[in-house]
Amino acid sequence: MILSIESVSKEFDAQAGKIKVLDEISIQIKAGEFVCLVGPSGCGKTTLLNIIAGLERSTGGQLHQNGKEITEPGSDRVVIFQEAALFPWLNVIQNVEFGLINRMEAKKRRKIARALLHLVHLGRFEKAYIHQLSGGMKSRVAIARALALNPSILLMDEPFAALDAQTRDILHEEIQAIWAQSKQTIIFVTHNVREAVRLGNRVFVFTARPGKIKKEFRIDLPRPRDINSEGVVMYAKLIQQELREEIEKFLKEEVDREWSLKKTDLLRPAGTDLGSGI
């Protein structure tokens, strides 16, 4: 088992008191798995990803990677965020090499970077600068840069959310091919249910906040998968049914909160100025 998540909880301090975002999350992930996390907004998916990365600490439970407790960031766990977060003053191949600068000589890291750029079909663009690239190309550079570190676990936080449907479809094909070749363990956060089904071996559905695991789906479909195939659509419908109740809970909480704030304003005596301190 490459990653063991055991009863992990997370609370944040807020003006109104503590807010529980994650509640007793337990997941076991094997090496080479492609796992997707879906759930309503605010259910803690990205928070869990940050805890796995070591960027945040849980307030309960433990995480172990290959038997060792995760307490801090490490190069064996690399995150690809929604924004590519590339360095605009470096060209494409320099961005891919960046994490290798203190690890090996220039000639070797250039060879690795070049191979990875060919893997993501950007070999011809190694000398281009970031502002010269499309959104999809930036996402490919970010993937190549992450793979250059050869991490045990690749963490992806909605990396294709801002892309148009055609570009996203192409990147779905490419990430499946890269995963099949590299055998990386991937944990992928998304709001797009069909995306989760197309990419994942397993899909975990989170409840509304505080996030718990509501249900696990094992996606037993051949690869590569088409997002409009009958099997993908069937699994997506099943997952969407589980999500619907949680999304309705989330929306109801938001409406109730807004109404509570408006009600407080309506009950406030006329002429009261909270900003004046009177």
C-alpha cells in the first residue's frame, strides 16, 4: 500500500468558531492506481490533497506513505494545481528542468526534460516562453515538470477545469497514455463526474461539508476511455445520483445562511450603525 489515509479530519478556525471540513476520511491507495475525488464545493477535496502533499496538517488521524508518516512536503509527492504556476522568465524546457537543478548535471537534466516534452507532444516548443503557449500547452508543461521529479504520487487539483472541452478531451487522452506508460500513482480532484469516470480506477464521492466518504465506485471499463461512451455515461449517472443529495444539502445551507444574515439586518433597529460602535 503506497498511501494509507487513516481517520483524517481537519478543522479551521473562523470568527464563528471552528469549522470542520473533513471528518474521519479513510482511504487505502495501491501503487499505480488512478484515484479520483468528487464532491460538492467546500467538501474538503482540495484540503485532503494539500494534507497528502504535506502543505497542511490534519487535526486528526494520520497519513502514511510506504509506511512512513507524512508530516511535511516531499519531492515524492508533487502537486499540479488549477493554475499551471509556471515561471514566465524561463522558457519551456527550463521550466521542466527547474526541479532538477540541484539534483544532477545540466546535460542529464536536459536529456530528461527533452524526453518528457516529447512525451507530452511539446518537443518543438522547448525554447518557447510561457506567454506564447495556449492553456492546454501550459497544462502539458506543468505535467512534464511534475514528472521530471519522478514522484511516487502525483496530486492533481482540477488541472483541466479552465480549459475548453476540446482541449480537455485531448488532455484526457494524453494523461491516460502517460499514466499507462509511467505507472505513476495519481490522485485527481475534479467537479466533473465524467472526467472522474474516464480517468479513474476508483472514484470516491464526498458528502457535503464536513466531507466524509459517502461511496466508492470501482470503474471497470477498458482503456483508453471515451468521455461519451456508454460505459462512462452509465457510471457517471450512478455517481451523479449519489452527488445530487449532497449538492442539494450544500445549496440549502448556503440559502439558509444568506437568509439568516438578511434576517439579522431586518431585525436591527433603524439608524443603528455597527461601524460607529454606538
